[in-house]
Amino acid sequence: MDAGSGQPTVREHSAEAAAVASATGAARVEVRPLEQDWSLIVRRCMDGDSGAWAEMVRTHQKRVYGLCYRFTGNAADAEDLTQDVFLKIYSNLDSFDAARGSLPVWITTMTRNLLVDNFRRTRNQRVTDSLDDGWDHAEELKPTDRLVAKDPTPHESAARNELAKIVQRALARVSVELREAVILRDLQDLDYKEIAQVLGIPEGTVKSRISRGRAELARLLERNQREVM
């Protein structure tokens, strides 16, 4: 509970377990939250039930943080934005309508909208829109290899960390419009219908953006490979 605002806050959390986009050839793996009666939990939150709110944050903070991190490329910024997202969610609980979509999709939409607003607001503070500050800090990386072997050798860990850095840097250079589609599909594992809801565009457009985004990501990865050879 935030002593200043009196509202629940997001506790410190670990990074999201994301799958590398299909351009790398790695399989997507994500464990989705167990199905619950989120309408009931939302009502309990609105009634001031701190336990219900803690459950909501605990269940969904991984997805929210993952989106924020992928868009900013910086752990500290992602944590700040995650905090902002949950404060926004808490303030808008009465707008959730289960008849219009699931709670995870509603939360993803809220997160995406806040990220877009933040991107526009800070546009003039950036020389480019690469959004790759902070990638050189190993402790800020969210390597997908954590989903694989529990006890990799030092060589394997170094190789996978380097691959994660390369993919993340390439993804940060994909246009925002295509990047968000790839992130939602390949890293957040939303289906086409859910992505269409989040972005407010037809499913056909979603598929087109994902295809173009993957192609752009593959092109950037191939260019990087040629440069290091």
C-alpha cells in the first residue's frame, strides 16, 4: 500500500519469461494465468478488498512488465511504467466489462495505451526511436533461455545471453507499429483476435503487421550476422 496515495502499489517483481520472435527459430512458450472469475475479483477490488487487488497484481504484473520492458528496453523505466499501469487499472476498474473481452486483454489494452502515450510524450527527448538504452547491462536482460535448461554451462549461458541481446536490439529497431504486433503475438502469446482487440484494428491488419514485423526483424538479424562475420 502506497503511504502517500493510499492506493495499492506494485511490489518488486522479476522479469517476464518471453519467447524469442519466430525470426530466431525459437518456440514460443508462455504459461497463461489460470482461469478465474475475474469479474468477481474486480468487484472485490472495487469494494476495497486488498487481498483481491494483490491477487490481480500478482497474476498480471509479469505480462504488464514484459510489455513495458520490451517497449523501453530499460528495467528501471519498465518498473516505473508498470507502476503507472496498475495505478491506471485501479482507477478504472469500473470500466472493465467482461462481456466485451477478458481481463488479460483489457489489461493489455490499458498497458499498450499507456505505452503509446508515454512514447509520444517522450518523443522529443530521444535522438532516435531505437529505444535501446540500457541493453548493455546484463542484469537488465530478460533472457529467454531461462525457459530452457536449469543448469546451463557458462559457455551456453554466455551464448544465449548474447543471442538475447542481439534479438532485443534488433526488435527495438523495428517500427513501433510492427513491433507492438510482434511483441503481442510472439512474446505475449496473444491470438489474432485478442491483438485486434488491443490495437483496435481488423484481424487481417494484425496478421499483415505481424508478417511484416517478423520479416523486418529477420532482415535486421541477418544484417547483424553479416556485420559480425
